[in-house]
Amino acid sequence: MTSILQPKFHFAETQSFSVVDAGPCKVADEETDIGVDVGALSASCTRLASSIKEMKKAGAAPEKIQSAVDELHTLRNDLAAATVALESDEFENSLNRKLFDETVLRRMFVVPAFEIHGGVTGLFDLGPPGCALKANVVDIWRRHFVLEEKMLEMECTCLTPEPVLKTSGHVDRFTDLMVKDIETGDCYRADKLLEDHIDALLNGGTVVPTTAEEHRKVQRQADAYSPEELGSILVEYAITAPATGNQLTAPFAFNLMFGTKIGPSGTLTGYLRPETAQGLFVNFRRLLDYNNGRVPFAAAQIGLGFRNEIAPKNGLLRVREFTMAEIEHFVNPAEKEHPKFASVRNIVMKLFDRDAQLGTGRIAELTVGAAVSAGTIANETLAYFMARTQLFMVKIGMDLTKLRFRQHLATEMAHYAADCWDLEIFTAYGWIECVGHADRACYDLAVHSAATGVQTEAFKQLDTPVEMESVTLLPDRKTIGLTFKKDQKAVYAALDALQRDDSKLRAFEATLSTGEAVLHDGETAWKLTPDMLAFKRSKKLVQVVKFIPSVIEPSFGIGRILHALLEHSFHQRDSKDEQRVVMRLAPPVAPIKCGIYNLQTNVKFMPFVTRIEKLLTDAGITNKADTSGQSVGKRYARADELGTPFGVTVDFDTLIDHSVTLRERDTMAQVRVKISALPSLLEELCDFSDHPKPWASITSRFQRVCCVEGPIRHQVTSRCIFSRPAELI
Amino acid sequence: MTSILQPKFHFAETQSFSVVDAGPCKVADEETDIGVDVGALSASCTRLASSIKEMKKAGAAPEKIQSAVDELHTLRNDLAAATVALESDEFENSLNRKLFDETVLRRMFVVPAFEIHGGVTGLFDLGPPGCALKANVVDIWRRHFVLEEKMLEMECTCLTPEPVLKTSGHVDRFTDLMVKDIETGDCYRADKLLEDHIDALLNGGTVVPTTAEEHRKVQRQADAYSPEELGSILVEYAITAPATGNQLTAPFAFNLMFGTKIGPSGTLTGYLRPETAQGLFVNFRRLLDYNNGRVPFAAAQIGLGFRNEIAPKNGLLRVREFTMAEIEHFVNPAEKEHPKFASVRNIVMKLFDRDAQLGTGRIAELTVGAAVSAGTIANETLAYFMARTQLFMVKIGMDLTKLRFRQHLATEMAHYAADCWDLEIFTAYGWIECVGHADRACYDLAVHSAATGVQTEAFKQLDTPVEMESVTLLPDRKTIGLTFKKDQKAVYAALDALQRDDSKLRAFEATLSTGEAVLHDGETAWKLTPDMLAFKRSKKLVQVVKFIPSVIEPSFGIGRILHALLEHSFHQRDSKDEQRVVMRLAPPVAPIKCGIYNLQTNVKFMPFVTRIEKLLTDAGITNKADTSGQSVGKRYARADELGTPFGVTVDFDTLIDHSVTLRERDTMAQVRVKISALPSLLEELCDFSDHPKPWASITSRFQRVCCVEGPIRHQVTSRCIFSRPAELI
């Protein structure tokens, strides 16, 4: 693992006026290649899954689809086996997961909630260091995004009335697959049931080894089947309700939102929000006014989201209550350039784009500028935020070699979205999506406007009036009525939506002129023919252009980021006789910045310890005095586990000249410093702003102390300094 | 209103070694007296209500109780009338509530949640300035409490499984009064129904003016009646269900927690936590370990609480979702001294103690030291936190003249609590409880321990072993069984609890020896006689003392504090022709620290505006450039409404010497400053730490600018400076 104090890559974030592209994209070298076999297999799977979706949409023959599905199963089995082998290889060397989990729990970074009452799956508390780590990450997020971009931060409620989430689509589509006992009504997550059933089968020992692997393959992809596929497999395995042996229903969608009743009458259904975004969308009109009617602007929110996971797992990675930080950047759909794009143009990112996922399976390293020029990333604004996200990750100390941006496939994206990229972070559980970056077009503002009748348009004042051509849809009501019958209301709603989006309307007109075009509303698709619609063109001089803003949405899962940060910081000292853990958390995010120690139990040392505590506390530097009777090495080790980057020790020299040793966690190097210089020195080293000073800049300014931190008992002596120069500060 | 920049009182917070008491308590002078009439009336009401409770407990004759209740009604009517008159008098002069509400909404400090979808009563969002204000208040809270006292801050989940809240008592006792339509089952808040009914009655005009006041009196105390009283009044008024005209049930308790189902099966009932405290109690064992087994220590949590209010009202004062900040200070019940008590001993607080509420109705001004010496406040630790709370309020800019601590009456406190004081803040809605300070004894840890079997004891190592006498309860099972029959299980549980609390046990033994003693478990009380119990005494040498820690709990309602802060900051300029609002928020909490302006639209000014923006943003100073075409006076006024304390204006002199004017919001005074000096200057003025520099310290160091901010069009000129000295920084 690369030391967080010496990141492998340096980016010219502040190089604002550079306009030179870094040239054509480079393919990742062997070191960062995710492996040719797995890459190619993954690409084949993705390609095939994508074409199956297309076949279904195009209404291909069932047997043709089935054959493709079978082929996909085989490919996925191979991929799963290869991935598991690869990932366990990679982590055998770098993460002792058992020790990691034990440390995180024992030092109270993260603990199971309500543990003494038996706990609840998927609910975790942050203990003192976890809570401080999170507060620091959120503070840096706020400075990096909200302050830097003058975002309009809001705090909206978690309790949300049903109409809002009906409008956003969550009431109908925020679901997982479930089955029910047809007699008792007991519920099970369908894929979990299959997994458990296969476990029981294999543990029962009634299957021969050659078929065992077949079962494992089915088990591994249990959560990837469609409702129909999963239904057939449950029947095939003759799976019944575990508690009763009764028959099960076919798998059906289970809504993942927590419902409640708001108010005394019990008639107003509410949900705990599944995301913070909706609060910002419904406040759009007021936010626009607050911003004096000007677009672009960004709104932001840091807060809780809730998701009634059927089977929570992997600690903070899949939980039922989590902190999110979301940005909604509202922009004129015709002007997605970003004024500060030049400042990020030369940053190199690892991009796993749509074509690579369907083709080579290899990740490309591109500059942001090149990615936008080549059309890999849809527009400057989306790319700008992706780059800013990467800079944020570096700032909080994430291991840059374990980050990549993966683009959503066309079939994976919502129908309204223009482009989506997930920042994925590699952890012991594989690549985890931690930040989504989506260009959601005008969908969110349009649906809330349609549902409430409140305008969500913005205006652009033109310097000189221009002649604008507008296109109006003229449906042939008779033909549409006869063709779509009871669907016609939905068709008209979709046409209305189309009328509101000028560019989509023109594209639709062009497609229709070729003989037919598909109209869809996210749920249903209809084939329209030219006899159903006419298009009327008219021209007028306008000085103001109306538009519903597009939304570019970077959405951060803070819990997942904390987990990844802890994993990337986890380190074991080269130590022959014991497992000595060091959490190499970057100083700006470290929960406690400085430990304070007495070299040994001696009453004369205590006033100095107290004085240093007060000095640091007054300066806002978190600190923890550890004056227990143990050896100072043991106490250093205890602080190392908590990720405390610096330690100050009061010794016999302190009594003479009021100086102390200052120890750095990762190098274990020590310098001798005057007590009075500590606050400003530690402020420089732990600075929340963009540029904390590296330790190396300190060691050259101060007297190095020779010390021995042995592997066996961590005996430390700091008395063997060479000299005491006059310029000791 | 006292200016927040010149607080009326100064406290010697850091005077750590003062041990001198400030002498006997002073009675508040006329200026701060809450009014003799109201005071005396209030005291009579309180005294009578208290004695009615005692009469009920003691099983007095119903007619005797009724007569006392009638008398109480009359007294309360008079009190309500007097209070309304007094409070409206006081606020006619100081708060234009309509303008206040309009400003808070229009500038997006607080907005109704989901407004475009029709909104939900009791749910509010914080807009950009409200959100920033809250973030600043919370940051200062964290520094003032968590960092200063090295508290163990946690973040626990809102979703809470039922057993935890059953144990804490919330499932059974967290309720309000409700009635139901006996046919349709529709629910109503009983007191609200009464209020609405009387409104309809009076608006119908069928009552004569002399009886109208009688009705209003009943209406005013609608939420103060007992279930039985309210039931009779509903019958008296012949109130039926508004929707159907059907009969109503008798008033009954409605639980105020939001329920939900956790997990897929729908069998695990959960609630949204009504307070953050329980998360800390259930983590006590791990926290104690984290603190190396040492007591005292404090845990803290900042987070959401939820309360399904039947009738939310008054903006942020009674809402359904709110932020709390709670501290649980765990302490040996035998050692409630506080090591830092000397640092707060001389702080003067306004105390409205139990005796004054039952007696004179007057508030006393006492030093903290005197209050503890006199036994007014139960112990040093509780008093220490009360003083720290007051210092916090001063730090965030609360108007100190509008703060008081009110002690809970004996009848108002939970049976297990030792002492409780609410910090109340005076607002346009009267005195509002904003911070509770409770000594909850060992109740919380004991109930969770009893329910889970997990020990919540701490240990104290003694220097030398001591002989300890222990008392063991020996119940006579036969007598108890015969006397209490089906209650006997509850009686044994209460006896078990008594056995765990040595001091209560000894007190109980003493009372019982007089002939009888009352045993209670918070819900039921039983009379015990000496024949039911024996007490066995034994002695042994011990070196370790076990104890269940007491909990001292300061609990902050952040939303209420924000509301009070906005009210106390609200100010109107002396301005003849318009209502010019200034939010005099203290610089450390102000949402935006500095506005940036161009004197007029001139392209030459813009690079300076941009440069200043970047300078301040890089230094972490929130800022907002306003370069719209309006007069700079209008733009200053806009920033004044948001509470922006400082404004920087680029003018023609800037082009010559790179200096700008710096304007202070409250005095409207301006000085001339070099651009390069702005970041450090504003950091000094807005410092989050304890001691932001006052504006006055700045004006003496810089060149004053003569300017005119007129009442009519706020024309400002900053060109008429007298001279330009060389030492201009």
C-alpha cells in the first residue's frame, strides 16, 4: 500500500490556465491491469447481458433469448470463479480481514447498534474515533465542494410524505425480489432463500463433488436473476418455505422504503427518504429565487438516507441507515460547459467506459480534457465533478491506485439519464460503488412540476433577440385512440413530456421520419408511426429563453467511503513477534491529532502534560493524554491503532528546557520541539485546507532525535540526542 | 435588545484558580423581574397543582380534590390573562413577528418542507443560511463541549428496535391525549378539538361577549387538563367528531413515536428514536472500556430525534423531526464534585428554583458557587454543566437577558431523578425550554442492565481497603403474596431495583421503621409495612467499590436554539420610510462572513472581486459576491438581512492601491484595508474559538472611512476619506 503521506500521483489542481490536452489516452500498464482473463470474461458477460436486454425489448423469439440466457449463465460462472481467485490473491497480501474487523470493532470505529439488546442486522453506530473521522471527512467535503463552489446547502427532513416519493418513482420502483409463504404469508428474499437452500444441500453431503460446483455457480449469481429466471430456479430446486414447508409465491418486487404514518389520524403515509436529493428538487423554485434567478447553481445536502435492505451485509457497505452527501448542479441543458474546467483539464483519471466493458475489459488512463474531447464523458460539467471527486478522495487520504470510474451501460441507465459514472473503490469485498455521478437531464424537475403544477423553468436573458423556431406536436387523436386504446392516456403523458424537451423532440421527429419511433415513459414503450403525429413549426423573435434545467448529480455514500478509508489506512508494522496495527489515516481526517505522554510515571511530568493538553485544546487540536503506567512504546502502539498521527512525550529534558519529542506515526521518526511551538506546528501538519505540510518539511527544520522502537517491547529512549542547537524553536 | 457585540455580562470562564464565592444571592432588580402579579399568580398555581398531585397520591377525598381543581382553574385563567397581557406588551416593542416570519421564510433560513406538494405540518427544511447557521452552532457546540471536555462522541442510528424503547419506558409512557370517533375510528388530539370547537363557537357569534372570555379561558388551558378533566369538559361542551357528528371516546394516551417495520418479514417493530440518549446508554460498556474503565467520563451525540406531534405549531418550536445534542456524563454517585468547578464558580446565573416557583415567583441571580453551597443546585457536576451551557449561549450570541434556569418541581420530575433544571429562553412565544439539565441517577443504566443481563457497573480502586457494611433485603414472601396478589411480580422487581441502589435502600429502611413506606416503580405505588421485609447487615473488607454510575444529562434542542437565536438577532434599523431588517448574528455563527461588492458596474472592478472571493474561500471564510447592478446600499441591506457581518467594496481607489472598504453590519462603520490583509483580519473577527476580536479593536488600527448610509435609498459613498496614511496595512 502506498503511504498516504506520499501519494503516487500528483495533480495540477490549481494550474488554472493550462489548456493543453495530455494527448491520446494511455492504456493502463500491466501493474494496474485488472487481469486479461477476467477483463475479457467480464466484457463478454456485459456485452451478452446487454444484447439480451435489447432482444427482449425488440421482442425476439423466446427460444433465442433462452439460448442467450443459458450462454450468459455459463459465462458468469466462469467469471465468478476467476474473480474470486483474483481478488483473494490480491488481498492475501494486503489485508488481514480478521485483524482489520477486530481492530475496527475493538477500537470503536464502528460497532453494531443495540448490541446488548441483541442488535439489528444492518444497523451500526460510529464510536468515538469513527464519529470524529466522519466529522472530519464531512468537514473537508463541505469545504471542498460547498464552500469552493458556493453551493446552496440545505437540510431537509427524512420523513417524506408519499406523494413526493410517488412522483419521484420510488413508491413504484425502489424494490428487491421477495417470495411469500402462500399459507402463512411469511416473507423471504428470493435470492437469499436460494443461497441458503444450496448451502443446506451441500452441507448435507448428499451431492457428489462434481455437481457441487454446479450448485455453487447457481448460488453465486442468485441476486442477478430476473424475477422469471429466479422463479423457475426456485421451482427446479423444489424450494419451499423453510419454516413450514409450504409452497411459495412467485418472486415479486418488495419496496425497500421504511413506511410510517405521519400525524395522529394515521391516514398520511410517509416514508423515510431513500436519498436526500428529493428535498432539493422540491425546493428548486425557492433556491432559484435565492440565487437571484440565475442558473447554473448547485444545491447540496448532507444527511441520512434509509433503505430497508432485505439482507444487509459487509459492515458499513450495505446498511439500513446511512449518511449521504449529494449535490444537485442545475444547468442550462444547452450550456454544459464548466467555467472552471481548465483547472481540472490535466488531471488523469482511470476510466472504465461503456465500450471497454463491452470490449477489451481494460481500464484507460485519460486526462479529463481528453475524455471530454473524445466524447467518453458526455460534457464538461459532469467531467468537472468527477475530477473534483477524485481530488477530494486524495485529500482525505484514499489510496489512488484503488479508484476507478465505471460508466453505466446504456441498458443500465434510467431512460432519462444522459450519462452516468460511478467512482468505484477497491476493497476486500471487491469494487464498491461509492460515488455516483449522473447527468439526469431534466427528469426530476419535470416530474415534480407535472405533479404539482409548479413551474420549474429557468430563464436566460439574451443580449440580442434571436429568431427561434419552435416545434409543436399535433397528435392524430383518432389513430392514437384506436391503436393504444386504454394505454392512450399514458401515451399522451409521454408525448407531453417529449414536447417539453426540445432536443429529444427533434430527435424523435427525425427517427419517426424513417418509418417508426419508440416512445417510452420509463415503464412502457410504444411503437409510433408517422400517421399518428404531425409537427408544426413556427418562428418568433425572443429575448428570453425558457428551459427546465438539467441536473448533474454527484452522490456520495459517506459510510462506504469511511469503510474504504479505514481499509486503505490499515497497515501492519513489520514486526516479528506480534501483529502491530497502524491506521495510517491522513492527518486532516485522523480522529485524534496528537497523543500526549509522560516518558514514565513521575509527578514532575504531569504539569507539562496538563499544560500541553490545554494548549492544544485551545487551538482546536484534538488530543488525548495517555499517562497510564505502561511503557511509552505500548502507548504509542495504542495510539497507532486509532490512527493518531503525532505524539508528544514529556521527558527529563522537558524539565530543563520546556521541549518535548514529537513523533510521527508512519515513520516513527522524532524531532525535539519547544512546547510553545506545538500548536502552530500541529496546525500546519493537520491543516484541513488543501495543503497540510508534509512531515518531511518539519524534520529538516528541527533537531532529529535518535530513538529505537523495537519490535519486541517497543522500548523507546529519546535521551540519546546528539546535540542541542541554539536554534531549537 | 443588547447588541450581540457588546454582551451585557462578562464571565471569568478561564479564571481557574478563583475559590472565592461571590457572596449571598441577589434578587433580580425591577428590570429583570418577570412582574409581581404574574409571579405571585404563577407561584400560587404551581403550589396548588403540586398539592393536588400530593392529595391524589395520598388518596384524599374526591370532593376535596375537586374543590382544589376548581380553584386551580380560576387561578390559571387569571394567570393566562395576565401573562398574555404582559408578554404582548413586552413584544409589541421588540419584535415585529409578521416581518420576522416573512424575513425568515423569504431569505430561506427556514422553509416548510415539501411546500410545492402541499407541505406537512411540523416538518421544516433549513435553507442555505439556516443550514450554515446550524452547522456553525453545532461546530461551536462540538468545540465547547466535546473537545474541551474530551467527550466520547458517538453517532447512533435513528431506527431503534422496540425492546430498547420498551426498556427505556418510551413505548409505555411517551404519550399525548387523543380521542376517537366511536364509529369511524378517526383520531383527534383532545385539547386541539376543544380549542377548535371554542373558536367555532365564538366565530359563530352566538355567545355574548361576557361569556366569550370564559370560553377563551377554557381554551387557553386546553393542553393542561388531566384525561379525566378534559373528558368532562368535552362532554360539557357536547363536542362530537367534527367530520361525522358521532360520539367520541374518552381521552386516552397516544404514543408519539413514529413506528415502522425493520426488515423484510415485517415482524420486527422499530421506532424512530425520540431522543439520542438511548444509543449512548446501550453502548455504555464499550464506552467504559474505551475509556480504560475509568469513571467519570462523558459521552455525547448530535443527531435527529422524531416525535409524531399531534398538533405541531410555532415553526421550529414544536416539530416532528429535530436535531438534538445530548451529553451523558457518567459519574460515581458518591463523587459528584467536578474538578473544573472552580473555573465556573463565579459565573452569575438567573435561577428560578422550586421554592421561588411555589413562593415568591421571583428569579434570583446567584453565582454558581453560591447556588451549590446553598443546596439550590444539587451538586457541582450538574451546576458545572449549567454554567457551561450559559457560556455556550453567550458564545453563539444569545441575548443573556432572556435566559433563565427553571428547576423542575418535585412532582414534575421522574421518580428516579435527583434534580432537573431547564434553560429557558424568552421568545415571542413566551419562555421556551431549550436545554434540559437532569441528574437522572442510575436509572438508565440500571434498566438496560436489568433487561439485558449486561453489567453496567463501574469500579473504583481504593488506595487502602475499607470495611463496608452491606444491607440485603429479605422479603417475607407469604405476606407479600397475600397482600399484593397479582401485583407481586412488579413489587419484587421494584424491590430488586431498590436493592441495587444502596442510598435509596437505606432511606427506605429508615422510612419503613416509622410504620410504613411507599414503594414505586414509576407507574404504580404500593404501601409496605415492616412485617413484609427484614434487612440483613453484613460487613467485609473491600479494596474495590462497585457502583452503577449516575448520569448527568444536558440535552440541547438545536432547532429551538436556532429559532431563539434568529429572534434575538432580529433587528430593524431606525429608518423612516421602510422596514430595513438586520439579522445581528454574531460573526462566529453568521452563515456568510463577508459580502463582496463592486461600487458600481465597471469591468475594471471585476478582477478584484474575483481575487477577493478566491482569497477568502482559500482561507475558509464563507463569502458571497453580489455584483448585480443595484446600488451598493441596497446590496448591503440584502446582506444585512442574511446576517452577513462584514462587507468589502471594490471602488476606484482599489484600482490605485489595492485597498478596499470593510464595512461592519451593526455600526455600518467602514475602514479602509489592503486586500492582502483581509483573510487574517476576517479570521480574527469571525474566529470560531472562544475569543473573536471585537470590531472596535479593528477600527482603531485602520483608517476610518466617512460614509453615508441614508434611510431612503441607502446611497453610499466611500470616496470621501480624509487622508491616506502610509501605515495603511
